[in-house]
Amino acid sequence: MAVADLYRRFGKVSRVIGLMTESKGPESSIGDLCYIHEASGRRKIPAEVVGFHEQHVLLMPFSAMTHIAPGCLVEAAGKPLEVHVGEALIGTVLDPLGYPLDGSALPLGVKPVSVERDPPNPLTRPPIAEPLEVGVRVIDSLLSVGKGQRVGIFAGSGVGKSTLMGMIARHTSADVNVIALIGERGREVREFLERDLGPDGLARSIVVVATSDQPALMRVKGAYTATAIAEYFRDQGADVMLMMDSVTRVAMAQREIGLAVGEPPTTKGYTPSVFALLPKLLERAGTNASGTITAFYTVLVDGDDMNEPIADAVRGILDGHLVLERQLANKGHYPAINVLKSVSRVMPHIISAEHREAANRLRRLLSTYMDSEDLIQIGAYKHGSSREIDEAIQFYPRIMAFCRQEIDEKTTREESIEALFRLVSAG
């Protein structure tokens, strides 16, 4: 039997400090949604309960705090934030609260779901056993991704992360894409939609946008909203592609919230709640009894430092990583994936023995060349000194050509694997 709570709980704003609003009441719990009524009474500002100080409630608003004054009413919603989800949302661009970004009304046929959910029980997760086509030759052949795998794309700024995400969104065999643009510049949002994603990609995608000028809480909620939407489609039995650019900016937003609440800064100023949030968010993707969420999370690495705290933490949680290298991008080699530094942890379990041997042979050839590249480039290596190096020099131009792919070029997984077999078997 459903039970309705007919009481409306109110409190009053007592003070505002930095990003925080402090109120006396209402009765609420961490994560609950509240509404702060402006002094004029015209507007209600949504806010979330993020902490308590003595008998006071600490709120963080979802929008600018202008027009909030001492004595403003605070109304408790009595539940966490919910977003409306349904198939009618496919092809739309949403804000972090799940409303169309162009200001239009929500379509019919959507239903509310909570953005806060626990990851699936580990014992109910089916093992990843089937590959997913992403349409990028170097990934499908050398770094095969399985349905339900979570992969990090690690790169500095301007190395081609958004372009690679657009290629995957347009060419993947997944049923639906959910794309979260977190902390992006406002200028880049429309560029991504029109240039990288394109009309064909948008027609099968739901895009959630939280730009860098929005409050920290909105940027964090954008990540949670996108994940909740992906979970809805997974529960309907779909194979979902979730892409988040970038998880680093989610961590930075959570750092802002943690510092505002009073958490002590730890490694590089990141608060403990950041390292608690990452596994809670990233573990929600993957397989469950109904469907799969295959996830790609981009990670910004400061100064191309792969061991900075967020990159290190995320790499330990995910099931593989693609490293985009600036040196390759500077040579016009796209996608700029460094095959030797990248790994797919589930690849050995989802491909054939012949495919695995061909991929390993290409890696050996590339590794042999890279180990001797300095000697080869300065002319110090004498042909005939090593049969392995001679073979690597012969194959290197063909390997580089194989790993390059034009933005609009679509290659099926079967075509990628056949091209790999032809490459490694050539004399």
C-alpha cells in the first residue's frame, strides 16, 4: 500500500557563505531536494542538502544565488532529485536537471527516475562475453571493447578526445548513445553537436550538457543524470553507449563542493569525497541482468602526466584505457591512440585465438621499432644487424597507415579484423 506524506516542511535561510546557503530547518536528509523561495516570491531555486552544521541545514543551490536573502522560505521536497526519462528523449539535448536545453517542454511518455542509484550487485552482473563494434579500426582490432566494458580515454587538452567520441557515437553498433558534456566551454557544445556528432549521431543520442559557467553542483548532477538515463535504457534491455567528457571536471566540481562544506583538502587539493564519488559513479555502468552500458570516460591529464591523482584513481576502477598522445597528434596522426600504452582488460576473453595472435604480433613489431627508433632515425642502425628490427622497419609505415582513420571513415569490426590479418601476414 502506498503511503503519502501530506506535510509540507519549511525552514528559513539564516546566512549565505560562499557557495553555501545555511538554513534553520526544514527536516531533511543528505541528498534531498529543497526549494528556496525568493524574497519576491516569484521563483523557487532548487537546492540540494549537502551537509549539516549544528542544528542548521547546509544547502547548495543549482543556480545563481542572487535574490536569496535572510528569512527566505526553504521548502523540503522530501526526496532526492529525479529526472524524466523515456524513448521520446532520443535526439534531444538536456540540461543537468533533465529538461530540454532549448527551453521546450518535456515530451510525452517520459517517467521520473532518481539520479541517485546504487551500482548493480556484483553477483547479478553477467560476465562480458560479446564484443561491441565502435567503428574505429585501431580500437576494434587491437583494443577490442566488450558490451558492458568501461574504458577511460586519457589525454591532455587538444589531442582529439571530442573528435574520437564523435566517431564512436556515429559508428557504434549500440542501440542508443548517452553523451554527457561536463564542464565544457559554451562555444564547444554546439561545435560538438554539429561537427563531431553530426545529425546522424544526434538522431540516436541523448546529450546532457553542463557548461563550465554553471555551479559545481550542476556539473556533478549532469554526470549523475546521464548515468541515470543510461541505466533506464539498460533496464529496458538495450545495449547503451555512455560517453562522459570529462570525468576530471566532475571530480573538480566535487572538490569545490567538498571544500565549501569544510572537508580537508588532500592530494593536489582534492577532498576525500572526490575519491568516494568516483567508484560510486563509474561502477554504475556495465552489465546487469537486462542489458549493458558500455562506457567511455575522458580523463584530462595535466601536462600529459598519466599519474596525477584523478587519472590514477580512474585507471584503477575502469576495465581499460586508451592513451591519446600529443606527439602523434602533432604529426597529424588521428585518432592519436598510442597502442603500446593502451590496454583493454576484457579483450582476451571476447576475441578468437587467431585475432589475439595477430594483435600480439602487430604489438611486437611496433614495440621493436619504438625501442630502436632513435638509432633508426639518426642512421646509426645498420641493416642486417637484427632480423627483428629489419622486419619492424619494413612493417612500420603500414602499421601507422592501418592505425590512422579519417573522421568520416566508417570501418566495420569484421573489416578491421580482416585488415589486421592481411597486414601481419604480409611479407
